[in-house]
Amino acid sequence: MRGPFVRAEEDFVLQGAHHPYVVSDPAGRWWVYKRLQPRGILAESIGGLLGRLIGVEVPEFAVFDEEDERGWLSALVIDPHHWDRSRVGALANPEGIGRMLALDALIHNEDRNTENFIFEMQDEGESFRCWAIDMESALVGMPRALSSKGTQAPRPHALPSDFVMIGAMRVAASEAARVAARAPDTIIRELVHIAMDTAGTMDRDVLCSALLARCRQAPQIVEDYLRLIPQT
């Protein structure tokens, strides 16, 4: 997507190592704007595309290219809140967290920390909706590093200290893994090609092979990951 992008006058408080801020595009849509290196763009792109394939709720996304800057755009979530265990009982989509964790396992994302949970307030605070964001640190952005992991699950060490899996999350994670395992090779290769063309990175064959292997073994990888997370 090309600009010009106009920075919001309202002071949105956003967290993140890449100093994101809110902008509007020429069509008047609002985005979180984050400058990223190619590996970060690749990781976000694969995360978004594969996530959509297995049912993860990811905000609308795009890559921006403006003058000498490139990076990631994620549709602005209105009235967002970060992790708070007390809100889990009010989630309209607790299964969304399970599918998000399955995606993290597949792309080897060890950065699902407190700030990387987004709960959108709904019904004047009566309920919340969880969105999957911030996947730029996943090893899928470094094809050779991902390949070196084989079918090893990531560590969930960055998850909130009070995070506990509930039944609906586990069921949804397992189902998302089965969807990944059944995805045709052509679909996985296509999303890798789209992401790499967008990010402008190399090692396409390495990433295709590594991601295909992880998708084929998705049920086991996700199960190995879930075993490391406290359960109710």
C-alpha cells in the first residue's frame, strides 16, 4: 500500500519495540504503522496469511512502501486492551486464543507476551474479542533459522505468568493444527511466494520446505507446544 499516510492527531498510546503509531491512508482508513526490516515483514506476512488459512482472527493487514520506509500496517483495533486474565471469562472468542497459539507454534513465535494480546472491548465492556497481532519476531521470518528447528515446538516463556489454557482454547488449537496439516502443498507454497514477494527476501525454497514440513506435522508440533503451557 502506498501513502501518503497522515499521522493521527489524537494521542494513541501504543506499545512496541518498533515504536508504532496510528495513521490514516488516502482512503481514510486507520492503521497501526510500524517500520520493519524485511525479516519482520516476512514474518508478519506469513503469520497473517497462514493465520487466516487456519482460522486465526488477524486484523486486516498490508505492507507500506513510502519514500525510503517500508513496514507493516495493521488495521486499528478500536478501544484495545492488553492481557488481563480477568477478561478471559468475558471473551466472545476464547477459541481465538487457541488458534493464535497454534499459529505461534507453527511459525515458531516465542514472543507472545502480555503486550501482544489485544482484547477489543465490545458491548460497553460486557465482552471482549481477541485479535492476533505482532508476529514480526517469529523465526518464519528467517527461513534458515526456521529450517534448523525442524519440527521442534517453540518455548512459551514469554506468555503472561498467569496465563492458563482453558478447554475451548485447547480444542480450537488442535483443530487449527489439523486444518494446517490438511492444507494442500500448493496453498502453502503460494502464501510463501506472496509473502516473499512482498518482503523482498531470499531463500524461498528453504522457507517453502520448512513451512511445509511444519504444517504436515502440525498436530504434533502444536501438541508439544500446548504441553508446555499450564492447563485448567
